[in-house]
Amino acid sequence: MKFRIRYLVIIGLIISSQPLSIAQTKDDSLDYNQTYLPKGRGTSDPVYFFVDEMPTIEGGIKALRALIDQAPYPECGFRDTVQRLVVLQFVVERDGSITDLTAVRSPDVCYQRAAIFYIKQMPPWLPGKRKGEIVACLYTLPILYKFIE
């Protein structure tokens, strides 16, 4: 059990030291025009997987990191004394709103609900751009909960 906890902490430290969004580099094996149309969005605008300019909040990536670092540790998680990683995925629409918010990785429903609630409280985002045009795009965001006594 001690090995597993150390392993999780090491993984969390490695992930938390990485930038929130990874620069997109050209890879000829990928289809950069790939899109999808989630059901129930209320719009027929395609959602892009790859964009030239990633969406962010006002103030850029540093402001986003500062906001994520302020995410409160969930009350239902106080029984744990380790870091927990929740990875959320959502669509940033052309108007900056967030839709289709889901957790793609979460250690517990408690952390998942807390992360989703926190992201829903965020101000509108600055949407992504593709070839100079504002588009809806998919965004993946890791949130690392750090237990501080």
C-alpha cells in the first residue's frame, strides 16, 4: 500500500510540473481537420480536435494555472491525505461557454463532482482559433488536488 501511494504522488508531481496545454506540433500521421458533432449541443458547429490557438481564460495560461491552483480541496476528500488528479474534458464553444463537461479520469466521484462544480463557476473563456476563425474545440484540463493541513 505504501508503494502505491508513493507511486500516485510521484505521478501527480510529474503531471503537475507539466504545462496545462501542450504545444501542438505538426505530425503528418494525424488528420488536423478532424472534428466531431456531440449530440445535444444545440448547434451544428463542428468541434475541432486541433486548433492553431488554444482557448484560455482572460490573462492567458498563467491566469488559468493560478485559478486551477486555487481549486479548494473537496470536503468529502478530507479523509485522504494525498494528492488526487482529476482530468476533465470539455468543449469551449465559439462564444466562450463550456459545454459537454465530463471527467475522463477521477479517483473518486467526490473529486469529480468538486472539479466539475469548480470549472462551471469559471468566467467565460476566450475561444480557440483555427486559420484565424473562432471555432469550438475540445479541451482537456488536469486538476491536481493537493492536501494541505
